[in-house]
Amino acid sequence: MNMFTMHATQAKKPFLTILFLFLFLISSFAAKYDCLIDGIYYNLDRTNMTAEVTNRTGNEKAKSYSGAITIPAAITYGNQTYSVATIGDAAFYGCSSLTSVTIGNSVTTIGEYAFYDCDGLTSITIPNSVTTIEYCAFEGCSSLTSVTIGNSVTTIG
């Protein structure tokens, strides 16, 4: 290996490192959801034909939602219908502008920290289909004054 070849190889290392870091940063800001329908982000399970409500980035405190939200029982995406089965972990985390939520009658689970720190949330309607409310799902919801819970909840974290 001559002197020129050695210097050219050494020059490539910092470039590749910077390129790798740049690609990593870009991927961390990329969307972490499968689809957006009527202002709600979803991840899809194409095997079971179910959908999970999520936030825009998959990150805590993404603050993706505001106002009154109605989570439907089912969504259609790509000519396929998916039953909305889950409100995912941290789906509404930190959405302080969220005021009310009505959950469709297909959701069975409300994930951990799903509504954590939604201090503007004043009312929520949880249908009979929900059986599980995970750990800290409503922690920090200091304005929550109206809660309707169906009679099928068997587990509260």
C-alpha cells in the first residue's frame, strides 16, 4: 500500500461515520406508523386484521392529537378492513390539547401510559369491549371529570 492509498482510506472513515450518523438521525424522525386515517395514526396487524392506535413517531410525548377524538371500531386501508383492537402504549402521551375521547366498541386493551399527562382531557368513554387498562394509562390526567367505563374491564394496571 502506498502513501496515497493509505491517506485516501483514512479519509473515507470519517465520511462513512458522518454518513452513518446522518442516516441514523433521519431514521429516528421517520414515521413510526402504518397509516393515518381521519387524524388518527395506526399500526396494522395484517395477519389478524387488527389495528392499534399509535402516535406519529412511536416516541413518548409526540403530542400528535388535540381536541375531541373518536376512535372507530374499524378502519379501512388499502381495500382491507381492520378491527381497531388496541390503544397502544403512549399513544396519546403528553397530548395536553386533547379534550375528550370516545372509544369504539372493538377496542379490548388500553396500553401503558396511553393517556399519560393529557392534562386537558376532561372526558372519556370506555366501551364494554375493553377488558384491560394497563399501568398508568390515565396518570396525570388532572382535568378528567367525566369517565364512563364499561362493565367488562377485568384488569387495571
